[in-house]
Amino acid sequence: MRRHHDMGGLPAGPVERSEHEHAPWEKKVDAILRLLVAKKIMTLDELRRGIEELGPGAYDELSYFERWIRSIANILLEKGVVTVRELALAIEAAEARRAAAEACPKTVAAP
Amino acid sequence: MKALFPPGHCRTPFYIRGKRGRILDLVDVEPDPEERAYGRSGLPAVPVWRVVFDQHELWPDYRGPDRDRVVVGIFEPWLEPLEDGG
């Protein structure tokens, strides 16, 4: 049976050929992966396996780098590099930082 | 190509499994990614071959010219000889 991600040759829409900027968080995901691979904590093959295991729903709904960070998180949980509790607290802290930043936007110089 | 459809991580795309191709040359010898995907070493390393397929072999409804081909990197465990020795 064909697995969901293995969609080479299936009908699809037009290919978006234009270059596009990556958001800072996307670059951060790329940097995190490169560090984990360089330090031999995980492999690209594990990243790919983790993406495939997200399942059809998440695979289609998440963006490219969202799939990466979901896979990275799951692989690190599997390996015991992080715990569910640590991840939960880190996500909570990140959300609090974002809320604080949105409540108090940076001042911009007057034109 | 072997016509195998296991549930785990595969580095051979669905659309060439069970199809007939021709080996072009050796790319490299690399640890088996289907083992490394599960945290194992993937050793001993396996040869990776460049294999060329006719598009008409892969896609029965293909409308392009007969000369159209696709080249895919294949880890050797996915290869099997043709029964007719071709």
C-alpha cells in the first residue's frame, strides 16, 4: 500500500517556482535540526520517518517547517532527550513571551 | 525493482516498486537509511545505484515521447534481477 506522504506522480496543483523569504522561526527550526544532526543526537532519516508518522491529517495541514519541528519534538521525546513535561513548560513559557511582546510592541522611530 | 510495500520508512518511492529499470552507475556506499530512521547504525553500508526508468514503464497513461526517462537513486536491497535476465 502507498503511504500518504509518498505522493510522487499523483495529480497536484501548479508548482510554486518563486523564491520566498523564510520566517525567523523557520530558520531557527533549520538551525535546531542542523545542530542535532551535527551533534549526532538524531539523523535526517529519523526526521523523515517522524514526518511520515505524523499521519495524513497533520501532514496536509502543517507547513513544511511545522512538519519538521513536530517530527524533531517527537524524535527527541522518543530518545529521552526531552520529557513531555519539559516540552510543555517550554511551550508555555514561549507563549507567555509572545503574549508579553504583543502587549508591549516595540516603539518605532517617528518618520 | 522489488514490489514490496512495508509499513515503515522506505527510501524507494511507491511509483517505481515492481517496475523494470536499468542500472546506470554506482552513486556511493551509504549506511542503510531504513535502519537509521529507527535510531540504528545502518551498518554495514549498502551500495546506492542510479537506475533509469522509461516514463512509459512507470505511467501507463504517459503521453510524452518514448525517450523520456527518470533516474532514481536506489539502495541495493530494493533491486532484484529481471526474470528474463534483461
